[in-house]
Amino acid sequence: MENYYVNFSNETDRTWTMAVYQEFPDSVGLDTVAWKKTTVPHSGYSGVTWMNYYNVAIADYRQLKPLGVYTASQALETELGQEWEIIFENGVQQLRHIGALSTDLGDHIVIHNNSGLTANPGVGMSGRGSAYKRDILSNASAQFKVTPTYYAALFRDVELGEVISSNIEVGPIQLQFSQGTNVANVTAIRTGDSIELACVYART
């Protein structure tokens, strides 16, 4: 497993929250959520980090703002090509591993809802869910093709687990770690009446 870093330098005149999120372009009907975040004052510097191991998750969903927020009730480490189920045991929904999928689904994770209740299954990385399917009925399944694309964006205010949509203020920019890089240095710069994001990659 490798560590990845997104460093944020705020060279503007106001405080920003930078959030990193993942999209799964080959999976439909997912809610993408704020996965990593840091808040930086003007002329400040901070960052987020993660390791590239995968998780399955189940979450509670609440609509307290214009956009909903997922709060994970369980997140377990997994690998690609695995099959899980949600069961109802000891008064609560929980995840249980079933086994490996067929070889042609090696980049998928499948979660079956066998709990008797609706559920919000998700997948993520480094201990936190990053994308969920909302209100999956009992005896139905959620299939995730886990080919994440990473983005960074600026927000006035965002919670971890909050759905990514019109709450983005600046960006997003796609984070493309390539040729052995594992560090993205993101800088917010004020240019006239606009704020722009620039990114330079490096290796630790």
C-alpha cells in the first residue's frame, strides 16, 4: 500500500475548505461525497493523506442541508473482486463478507442487501466511504466498478460525507497521479475577480 498526499496552499484573501472526492465513471446512480477535507485560512497551508486500500461501508443518510450527508455506521477493509452482504443482526444492519467474485468482475465490489430493510451501501478507501447508493431495497444489490477518479475542489463549508454537487465554489480539478508521483501540491490563487487552482505533482 502506498501513501498519497494532497497539499493545499491558500494564497487568496479568504478561508477555504479543500475537499478531495472520488467519482466512479463506470458505475451509475452513485452519490459522490466529500471524502477528505482540510480548512485553510488565507495565506495558510495544510493537506490530506490516504493509503490505497479499499473499504465497503454502510451509512445513515440525513437531509439537513440542501444536500444530504452520509454518516458511515460501518466501514470494513476489503479488496477488489469481493462480494459482501448487509444483514440485520443484534439490532443493527452490518456487513458480512461472502467471498470472491468471478474473475471477470475483478475490479468490482458487490454488496447484497439481505437485511430486510432499505440500506445505503457504499465503497471507499483508507477507512472512509467515498460513494454510496441510496435506499437499496432488501433483496436487491449494489454493484460498484471501482475505478476511482480523484478530484479536488474548494468549498465555503462542507462536511465529510456530504454529497458533492452545487456546493463546489472553485474547481474541481482532476488529480492525476502518474509516472510514480504520489503528491499533489494544489494552490489557490486569486487572479483579478476569480480564484484559480493550480496543481504540481511530486514524489515523496
